[in-house]
Amino acid sequence: MPSAADDQALVAQLAAESQALGGAFEPERDCWRVVHRHVHGMLPSEYDIRDVPEDLYLAVLAACRAEL
């Protein structure tokens, strides 16, 4: 089972990736996209509606917002 430190490192890594996607930074969209890539192995396509872990998404979003 991953430790809390591992979880924090993952959240920080995904938050940084979301900010590095390029273009205008849209926190909700970009955080969801990087969590999707982490979980499913690819960025979502236009009509991709696969779920992502909500707790991970919200943690990444909170980390991004804390840095703004």
C-alpha cells in the first residue's frame, strides 16, 4: 500500500504536469486530463468519458490552486 508521502509526491507531480500542458491553464480541465493520463495511460480523446479517481483529481486540483 502506498504511503502518504508517496501520495503527496504523486499529487505534486501531477499538479506540475497539469500546469505544463501548454496553452491557457484551465485548472479543472488540465488536472482532470493528467489524472486521466495517469490512470488510463493516455490523454483523453474528445469523447472519452472514462472515470478517474475523484479523490486523486480533487487533490491535484487543490495542489494547483494552492500554487496560483
